[in-house]
Amino acid sequence: MKHKISFSKQLKNIGSRILELSTPLGMIGLITVSIIVILAIIAPWVVPHDPFSMDATKRLTPPFWMDGGSSTYILGTDHVGRDLLSRLIYGSRVSLLVGLLSVLIAGIIGLFLGLLSGYFGGSWIDQSIMRVVDAMLAIPTLLLVLVAIVVFEPGLVTLILVIGLTSWAQYTRLVRGEVLSVKEREFVQSAKTLGASNTHIISKHILPNVLSSFIVVATIGIATAIMTESSLSFLGLGVQPPDITWGSMLNDGRNYIATSWWIATFPGLAITVTVLAITFLGDWLRDILDPKLKKGGDDDDE
Amino acid sequence: MGYLKRSLLQIIPSLLILTLIVFALVYVAGDPVSQMLPENATAEDRAILTEALGLDEPFHIQYLQYLGDMIRGDFGTSYQYQEPALELVTERLAATLTLSLMALSVAIFISIPLGILAALKRNTVIDFLVSGISVVGKAMPNFWIGIMLILFFAVMFPIFPVSGADSPLHFVLPSITLGVALAAEMTRLVRASVLEVIEQEYVQTARSKGQMESIVIGKHVFLNSLIPVVTIIGLQFPQLIGGAIVVETVFSWPGIGRLLLTAIETSDMAVVQAIVFVIALITIVVNLVTDIIYRVLDPRIKYN
Amino acid sequence: MTNNEQHTPLLSVDHLVTEFSAKGNKSITVVDDVSFTVNPGEIVAIVGESGSGKSITSQSIMGLLKSGGSITNGSIHYQGSNILTLSKKERRQLRGKEMSMIFQEPMSSLNPMLRIKSQIAEALRINQPSKSKRETMDNAIDLLKQVEIPDAEAVANRFPHQLSGGMRQRVMIAIALAGDPKLLIADEPTTALDVTTQAQILALIKDLNKRNGTGVIFITHDLSVVADIADRVLVMYAGKIVESATVYDLFEHPQHPYTIGLMKAMPTLDSQVEELEPISGNAPNLANKPEGCAFYPRCPFATEACLTAVPELRTLEKGHDVRCIHPVKEGVLHEK
């Protein structure tokens, strides 16, 4: 049993390794994500204007550095005179909420089915789960989500549920693969011979060992979910007005691209920066949590 | 060709599950009767139509009927267009497939040279730049790329048209827009793959023959690093089609993406079902094709 | 390049130093002041553990150092001219035609995507680009026959993964011989093979050496292989040559404690497996070599003096050099 790594011990190791292994990109990711999260939480207290209040006299004001710009509206206003910066800050709330919650749903389903499928690898349970996974992966997630949107009223809750329920397949596949390899290791085999129950073996021996790669992939999954959410909102099928999202802001701005470029440009920038920061964070987590997943290792033989 | 038979057999359960998912969604959601009848229809009218459509049958009977119709190529009739749904889809399929293939070509033309370059100049400024661009390329939403391209190349410098699919010029912006994400993903993969192959001993063997470095790279490194790249094209294809749906809206491209959005807005379920089925079928075919290419490319699989 | 004078050696390596630097860290000296010569028709073995610098020495000669590696001192003369001063292109033209190489892993040293014939043909065409396709293919089959591959025509059409390890190594040798080189470097060519195949490949190399007068550098970690094949032996440790002698002298009068250790670790027909004594400890970390003699921490004969004095390579008898401040007396090998 001494091969088993307890999760608390793993966490302690991770703590010390964060300092050791801090990379510039990892830190940029961590700091940027933290700033976005904090801004999303304190949005009502920091926005310079009410993001919902329209002012026809101020519509299409350009950012402050341009002719006709004003320092009251740093990033300008949209087609109905709402402050772009305030709306950007509010938009992060929806993106993060959808990203986190949908990955939570997809992750729980994926983890559960993956554990089951991997642990009973080769059995009919495994076979049938993997067939469903194959079917899910054969169609673009976005398409599945779109179909589901027809069925349910578009809105924040629908979006979270639908993205969560349609994107679990990749987690199942990952977890299953991990379980299949962990299962063969000595400590699992010895626990089996000692007569431990399946639930005990899965929760005490297998789960802790697959969790680190799962966390890494789930982190990147948040970025993917944010992308899906903004695509849907851009198509007008996601979060509905008056709720603010970057995707629907972009859709508003699209019609004004010839005259007022800023309306579409800044929300896209916000999505890109957020996704980029989460990706950096995920890559960095991979280096800390899961050295064996590390890509492009340097090799100097002899 | 035994493997072909096997992979085809594996497809069938996947397709069945898929139809089941789609059918279940429609079963839960759809209320074709209210859509088909005028507002002032009586309860009696409703009952007659429900029975006529077989909607009073239990779920599994309805599903079997639906499957049977599908096998005969009958995906139902679009109530909005009053045309067979499958025909509507196949009419517009070519435009979407063209766009996807153009995007794939863009991705290949960008990623292979850049990936090789980055690998050969590993840990230099060039490598850093290429890797940086590919990470950013993956993080940008495609609809935003499309809008930004319109801003630069249609508004600020009016070079390309922004909507429609009439001339070759119309293809430029949409295919770049759709190709960027795949190009970014593939660049990373080509780089990693070349780096792995270049360390292989047979590359040293080629050098020890006195072969020129350019041929060593072109013949021995490139061919071998192509194998994982082919696989990733198959794996990424669903994302490409998914992306096409969005990109088509940005550029008013006359493909199935726009058809799908209209169908969703009007709850035209027959069309939605037909589109999902066709896309899934295409994805499966693409995976099969990449699998075959993979086998043809790699003699270790072909001759075993 | 043809009429080489009788007195110049085929290859002469003088005070070669090869360093590796990894990402701006301080560089590591992997080959440290190595000198030796190879005469035409001679087989010189270089023996050492992994990390001793023997493979890097051969890569330095071939001009095939991996990235990060560079020759920082010394010279390599091939038929009297210093090849380190040549351009990359001239260097490349030496490969295949004048010197070629066989690698350790026959599994990975052939391109998995190409048929055997095209891999041999590639080597042939570099040297004789004017020959017709037909002629090149005939030559390729001839080469396969030369390395004693049965059913050469059929094998030529196969892919590497369809051949056994021994067959693949024969193909490698055929490729190495394609340019009719005067120097063949064999980097652990038999390590990955089973004992029977190993003996066959050794016999083949020796035969080619006798028949064509090819000079051979034979790199191995296995001293028992050396006795069969080599004329002279260099023992390397931590990047340096620690002993150099004719094969007869070395086996009869080994003088460096490391050589003796290697011999004791060598299985012979009449020894029991339990009698084998592996050398204790590990090869030194090249980035952090001990002061004094590099072998000191593992040497059973070490004294206080070995801790500080860096031993020089000394000639004790004619043709027998050893890098040790108190070389071992005779008889040690046989006492228990």
C-alpha cells in the first residue's frame, strides 16, 4: 500500500511546486484569470456606468483617444449609447459562470462514466458507454447544442445545462484511458487481492490518481465552453438580452463594423484574452500536476 | 479490407445512438400539430392530425417508424419550405463542404511550413513567434476573426467582398476565418511531430549516407511526421463543420449553417434532424477516409 | 583522395574535445582530450559504459553531433587532411563515400516508411547519381547478397518492420557499404541482438574488413565482443581514454583498475554467473566530475594520491598506454 499517494500529500507537494515551477506564461495566465474573476465578482461596484442604461444622445461614441471620443466613455459606447467598458466587465460574469458550471456538469458526468467504463474495461458497460461517446464525438458539440436549444427556451440556465450535457464525452474518454492504466498498477491489484470492494478501490485508489490529468483537461474545457457560449450568444441563441455577454455584444457590433469598429472589436478581444489566459493556466497546471503529460520534453542522451 | 468492414460495422451503433438522441429531443420538444394547424383549430382537428401523423403511438413505435422512414431516405418535409428536408440539405451541402475543404487547405498550407520551420529553429525567436501565433490563433473566436477580417480587408482596404459565394474572391475571407483555428492546432502538432521524428536514428542514418540536409528533412523527416497530422485532420473535422455554421452567418454563405439557424428559429424539426444526420454521416466518412490514408501512408499498418 | 601514402594513418584523432551545452547552462565536456589513430584495414575497438563519450567520439568523426554539441579543441585528420576545417558540404561528401556508420538500434535506424531497396538505393545514388535506375537496383541487390541476406530480391521489396533485428542490421551494413567507404564506424552494432545473431554480425564485419581492407572503429560496452574482433582497444571512462593497447596486451596485462573491473564483469564460458562482479557505483556525472582521478570513487585500489592528482596517459610498454598513477601489477585479475 505504500505506493499509494494520498491526495492531501499531493496537494502539499503541489503547493511547494507552484513556487518552484512558476513560469512566466503560467504566471501571466494565473494573474489574468484572477483579475477577470475578481472583476466579474465586484462588477457592480467598479463599473464606471450603468451597463444597461441607454442614452441616444451618446450613441456610437468612439474610444477616448479618437476624434469625438470622451474620457467618460473610455472604450466608447454602443449603438444605443451604453458604456462599452461597463458592459465588457459585466459580460465576464456570464462567460465565467457558463464556463465553470457547464464544465462542472460535464466533468461530473464524464468522470463518473469514465471511471465506470475504465474500471469495467471490456465489459458490456464499457462497450455501451464508449459507443455513446463515439456518437457524441461524431457530431460537432456546437451542433448538438444548437439542436438542444430548439427544444428548450434559450437563456442562461439552458445554456449551462446544454453545454454541460453535450460536452462530457471527451472527459469520459480521457478518464477511461487513465483508469485503464492505473488499474494495472500494483497498489490496485493488491487492494483487489485483499478483497476491497469496487467502490472502495475506485474512490480510494483510482480516483486520486486520475484526478490530476482530469483537472488539467477540465481547465482547458472551461475555455472551450466559453467559446461555445459566445458562439451561441453571437448567433442569438445563447443568453438573451438584457443579460450581457461578449458574444451578443459582438453580434450588436457586427452591423456597425463599417462605422464603429470598437463595438465588435473589444468583446472579441475580451474573449481572446480570457481564453488565452485560461489556456496558459491549464498548460502550466499540466506541468505542475502531471509531468507525464508534459509535451516537447528536452532530451539529451549520452 | 477486413478493417474497412469492421470500421463500418462500428459506425452503425454510433449512428443509431445519434438518431435516438435527436429523436428523443424532438419527441420532448416538438409539437408539430400546433405548428401545422391554424391558431383557431379545434381539439377535434388536433386529435385527427395527431392520429394521422402517428403521434399517438408510444415512443419506441414512433422511433422505429422514424428509423424506417430514414432508411428509405425520407427525413420528412420542411413545413416552412414545403419541400423534402433531405433535399433542402443536400442542395446547400456543396457550399458548406467547399468552405470546409478550402479552410482545410488554408490550414494545411499555413501549418506545415510553419510547423516545420518552428521545429527546425527550435528554441529560437522564430520558434517562439510561431508557437505564440498558434496559441493566439486558437484562442480567437472564429466569428471575431471573420468580423476583424471584414474590418481590415473589406472596410478599411476594400479588397474582398463580404458576403455571398459567387466568385473565387468570395472564398478568401471565409476560408481564412474558418481555417485559422485548425491551422493553429495543426502547426503545434506538426512542430511536435517533426521534433520527435528528427531525433530518430534513421534520420542520422540518412545523414550518414551523405544525403543533403534539405533532402533528409524533405524525404525522411517530413513523410514520417505526416502520419499524426492526418489523424488530427480526421479528429478536428467535426469542429471544422461546427465552425462553418458560425462562419457562414458572418459571411452570409449559402450553406447548411444558415439553413440550420433558420430551421432552429422556426422550429423546423425535419430540417434540423436531416442536417444533424448528414453532418454526422460526413464526419464518419471523413474519419474513415483519414483512417484509410493513414493505413496507406504507414506501411507498418498496411502490411500487418 | 585515392592514392593514400602508406605511412599516414587512415584516421588520426588528436586531442579531441567535444562539449555539449544545454540552453545556456555551462557546457559539459563529453569527450576530453581523446587521441588515437586507425590504420587502413585495422579494427579499433572503443570500450566504455554509456556516458563514457564513446558514441560522441564517433559522432564527432562523422560530423553528426546532435544540436548543442560542438568540437571545441583538437583535430581529426582523415588521410592526412584535417576534416574539421572543411565546409559543411565537403564534410557531407565524405560521409557515405569515405566513412560511414552503423547504429545501435536496427529497429529505429531504418526509415519505417520506405522499402529496403529504396533506402539502399538512396545511398547508392548519392555516390553514383549517373547510374540508371535498373543498375542502382541491381547494385542494391548485390549489396544485400554481400551482407549474406538470403533471398535478397524478396527482402529488397520489404519494409523494415517485416525483417528481424539481425536482418535489419545486415541491411544497415549494406547501406553503410554502398559508398565503398574506407572507414566504417560501428556504434554498438550488436547490442540489441541475441547472441547467435550477434556472432554472425561480428563475423560479417570482420569478413568485410579482411576482404575490402576497410578500417573499422567498433564501439561497444561489452569487452567480450572486443576479444573476437579488434586489433587494438581503447578503454574510455568519463570522456577520457584510460587505457589503450593491442587486444592481446590488454587481455593479458590489463593495467587500469577500470579495465580490470570490466574484465571481471565479463561473463566467460567457464565462469558461473554468480562469480561476475559488476563494478560498484555509477559512472560519474559529467557536469560534476570528481577532482583528481575520475575513477577514484569506484576504484578498489585508490589511494590518497588519487584524490588530488589528475593522472596523465602514460606509455608503460610500447603500444600500451594507461591513465593511472599506480597501474595494477600483474596477477590481480586472477586473485580472488
